[in-house]
Amino acid sequence: MVDLGTLGGSLSGAVAVNESGQVVGSAYLAANAVFPHAFSWSRMTGMIDIGTLGGAASFAYAVNNGGLVVGASYGPSSTFRATMWLLNGGRLQ
């Protein structure tokens, strides 16, 4: 068992892992902001916030072996959109 940590808040949840051990999910920011952000975790990088489309929250749901993450994010006008992030070695590209 490995504690992946948080993005500064008190809650995080992992939802997917690929063959290289990259984990994705969502975690709360410092001061437990109302909405979580999507994260990527690897032994090399630790937990990193992979961002939003400009809105308050994002959620990562799956990651493939190439580092492609899919999920959803709120945009600046509070629209909820399907989202894709490309990660290389756990880092956002």
C-alpha cells in the first residue's frame, strides 16, 4: 500500500493506473476548496495537479500506457466538458 498524498487538501481518490504505475484521480487543493482537481501520480513525480479547462474542478477517470488521461473539467463559463490530457513520464505535455 502506498499513500499517494493530496494536492494540499485532506482528500484524494485514485481511479486508474497504467502498466508503468502512473495513477490518476482527483484531489482537493489546500484549504479543501469546494471542487477537486485531476491529478497524476508516479514514483518519479509524486502527485501533480494536471489542471482544468479554466473552471473550478476537473476529474481524471482513466489513463492508458501512453500517458493519455481522459476525464472531465469545468470551463470558465461553468460548462462541463470531456477532457483529455497528454502526460509523458507523469508530467503534463
